[in-house]
Amino acid sequence: MSMKRVVITGLGAVSSLGNSVPAMIDAMETGRSGVRRMDDWSRYKGLQSILGAPAELVDVKSIPRQSRRSMGRMSIMAVQAAQQALGEAGLGHDLVASDRMGCIIGSTMGGAQALNETFETMLPDHDLSQLTSMKFFQCVSHTAAMNTAQYLGIRGYVMATSAACASSLQALGAGYDLIRLGKQDAVLCGGSEELHPTVTASFDILFATSTHFNDDPDNAPRPFDALRDGIVCGEGAGVIVLEEYEHARARGAHMYGEIIGYNTCGSGDHVSQSNQAAMEQCLCAALDEANVRPGEVDYISAHATATVQGDVEEARAIARVFGHAVPVSSLKGYLGHTLGASGSIELIAALKMQEKGLLYPTRNLKTVAGECAGIRHVREMERRDIRVIVKNCFAFGGINASLVCRRI
């Protein structure tokens, strides 16, 4: 059985840098950051990090209230990003409403705000009768995928990948498999995540957040930098239309690129520490599937979240596989770490970089840490012909994902 080819025909994003892909890309090109001090988190005790990269929701009421009742912040962002991607792809209603189009949107968990509100309502009196039925649909782990598919009337495969920071890259990998196996003609794929103090707290208690720059948010986070001290959580949604190549060609669709390789694997080692060997395994398997040699890669969009240990393991894995020749940058300094949405949002940025022939530097990388040396860090905006992109995501739980994308 010959595998079908899978191309990218639509992009949509909501982030701390704006509510569209052009707004996000414009902000990155001018070196702006979405990170700020979250003074409204003061009601929560015990937080060491009070930085975040929040998005500003707009036109929320364009989604009718009847549909919006089951949507938390996460689902609203996913729906808006999906609408952008579908509109850009120009897919007709007949396909969207058929069983030949799917929807796979991942996240770390259900809506954080809805979960918090549920427990705050229930726990004082342990009274379950105070909970509303719609709150449940905002809390469930597949809330973004479910609400997006319901709102758009999608009747094909509907799935929700949940693997923390690898969620949206796993969504893209799952969509890639469905299309190349002939089970779907197109799939909306990506991730969505919302910012909430309880989300930051989950990293805070692991000593994984940035705490030294609470009064200087423009200088955090600092991937690969000697002064890096942890992640800054962000929020947003990135949704990408994957489509079977012949289907897209027949209708004259614009193709951003073709997915030619993907791998995901576990490290089987440690629940919170990154693992260089497993990262290497993941990268090599993705390259093998793509039939691409390391020297043929033109850009690596690193996961690099600015944690002390994680950046080292990724830098060493990249150095072992690619050496010093391939340009590498992390986009977390612009967007914060959008967790389950990071893979899709950052792939969208990489595809736009490819289109423009520009490499965006790692923001806040002032002094490369000695332990993160050995790879070609992008330190300033650089013109380059970009044909092959590798996107990495490495999640807690030892879950790794890498995707290879080639310009058509």
C-alpha cells in the first residue's frame, strides 16, 4: 500500500502577540514579547513566578451564546484559530461537513479556569448540586477538540491528544497518519492552552519557572542563555489544516509545505527530567522516515523552554545529530511557553519564516551557556533559503515528538 502525501494548506493562531498569524509574525519580526508581570495573580499565595504571556480574546460574541456556553477560554481560542485556518485553506462546506474531514486538537488538560471554578464552587460546602452542566464541558480534557468540531459541524475523526508540551505536535502527527493512510482527506490539527496561576503553579513547585525576572518581564524567558532560570507560561491556540496532496492540488490550494517525517517516543527514564538519548532517538527516527540527512535540514525550531536542564539535553541531542551547521532557535522568548499549543503555534511561525526566507533569533539569548554550546544558535535576524524544517517538542513524562516539513 503506497502512502499518500500530506500538505499544509491553512494556518490559524491566537497568541499573546495577537489574534491572527500576521499579527504574531509582525510582532516577532520587530522583536516584541508577549510576556508581562501578572499582578492580578496576587490573590494566590505561594507563587514564586508571577510572569505570564496572556492573549487578549476579541470578537468572542461572534460565537453564538448557545455554542459558547460549553466553551472555556481554551475552546474559544481553538475555535477562532480553526476558523482562521479553514478560511485561509478555502475548504468548502461539503468537505467540512462530510466524514472525510477530521479535527484533532490537543492540550495539557481541560480548561484550567473552569476546573478551578468547579472546585471553588463545590468544596466550601461539598455541595455538588451547585455545579452547572456546561461547566463539565469546559473541564473535560477534550474540550478544545470537542467544541471546535461541534461548532464547525465536523463529522470525521475527532480526537484530543494530551501529552503536555508535546500535545499539538502529536495532533499533527496523528492527522498526518490519518491522511497518508487514506482515512481522511483533510484534518484540522493543533493545540490550545489557557494561562492560569494554577498552571504556572504546577511548574513552580517543580522549580521549573522563571523567578528572577518578575520585575523585568521583557528579559524572560531566556532559552539557551547563561542566565536562564525557567519557563514563563503563555497561552494561545495554533490550528493547521492538513490535506491530502492530490486533493489540495486538484482545487488549486496554496501549500505551505509537506509533512514528510514524524516520530514520537518515550524516554522510559524520569518523569520530569529531559533525556538526551531519547531526544536523539526521536530526531533520528523522524529524519529516517523523511529520508532526509541531517545536513539537508535548513532550520530547527527548538523546544528549548529556558529550563536549566531541559535546554542542555536538547542542545546536546541536536549537536549529536546535526553538528554545528544547522541554524537553531527557540521562540519561547516571544510567546512564553504555550505548553500543549506550542508545537503548532511555533510550526506556524517556522512556516512563515520559510515563506519569507528569514530566520528569527532566540529572543533574550545574550550569552550562550557553555553547556548549550556546540550548535548554531540564531542570534539575530538572518536571511536564508529554508527548504526543510524540523520542529521539536519535549514534554514532562519523557514524551518526545519531532516533525519534518519540506517546502513544496
